[in-house]
Amino acid sequence: MEILFTGFLFGILGSAHCAGMCGPIAVALPGSDRSGFQLVIGRLIYNSGRTLTYMLMGTLAGLLGLGAALAGYQGWLSIMAGAVILIMLLFRSRFLSTSSFFRSDYFKGLFNRLLRTPGNASLLSLGLLNGFLPCGLVYLALAGSAAAGSLLNSVLYMGLFGIGTTPMMMALSLAPGWLSPHARQRLNRFIPYGAALIAVLLIIRGLSLGIPYLSPDLTGGGSCH
């Protein structure tokens, strides 16, 4: 269960990246004319939509991990997940981007229609759709969730990832000017270090060294400690 914490850590450390990539959407959300409480509720609905999409992705990653565990390859999957994260970090300029998504006229039009439509249904839809944006940070989290040890853990892993990104996204949508571009750049510098740490932890975990919590024995047919 200790691996679940890394999902939340991914979300917290990657919040600055979320601010840069998805911040414009958070700022442009409909319902900015609502009163204080209703405004907060609306922004929570939007972020809940993002988190639900991440959890759906976690289900797919968990099915992959479950298959590996049943085949006796859970340890290898954890090592591979850590290796994938390290490789993605080496090419992060390519992976940490959503620009190709916005080149699609269909999705741009869909986003624009939802942004002009008031109501909680639009906010939830925007959140659900936002969760599908191509994002290197989400890919990193999915690699970790696939090695979470069970289908439930994979879903919870991505849920915690979404929760970890929520404070930053809430702050941006409620007070857009509080985080300057320079501050975002400085915070972004911590993302590779945090991701590398999580990758190393996944690799050590996959080695099944018999160290409680850090590297438990995963050779018992997919048991999760």
C-alpha cells in the first residue's frame, strides 16, 4: 500500500506543470460570476471530472498490472515502470506537451462550446475531457499505477494523483494571478527530481529485496504489501 503515496506525490510535484498546460482552461472555466460558495463547488466539480478520468485510466493500467501479477511478473513490471519513467524524463521535452491535442479542430470546438456553456454539467464535462489531454505527467503516473500491485490500487493511485493536482488547479481557477509564470518555471524544475525518485523507488520495489515497505517480496504470486 505504501506505493499509493507516490501517486499523490506525483500530483503535488507536477502541479506546476498542470498550471502551465491546463491553467488556461482552469482560468477560463464558466461560472466565474457565481457567489463564493457556488464558485468553489463548481471548481470542485471540474476537478472531480479530471480525477474520474484519471481513475478510468488507472483501471486500464491496473488490468495490465493484474495480468503481469497473475503471470508472476509483478516485480519485473515495477522495474519496467521505473525504467519507463526514467526514459520519459530523458525525453521530457517531447512528452510534457499537450500542443498536438489542441491542433485538432474538433476538440478545440468542443472545448470552446463547453467553456461558453454555464452549469455544473459543463464543468464536469470539461473536467472529464481535460483528463484525456495528452500529458507526460499523466503518463508518468500511469506507469507507476500499473505497478501498484492490484487493480484497486491502480485506480486509487490515479485518484490520489488527481487529488494531488487539485489544490494548484483550484487556486488557479479561484485566483488566476497568484502564481506568476516565473514561479511556475521554478516549480517545474522539481518535477524531474521527484519523478526520478519515484522511478528509483519502483525499481527497488521490483527487485523484491525483502525490505519491509521499501522492497517487499513480490515473488508470492502478486501479493501486495
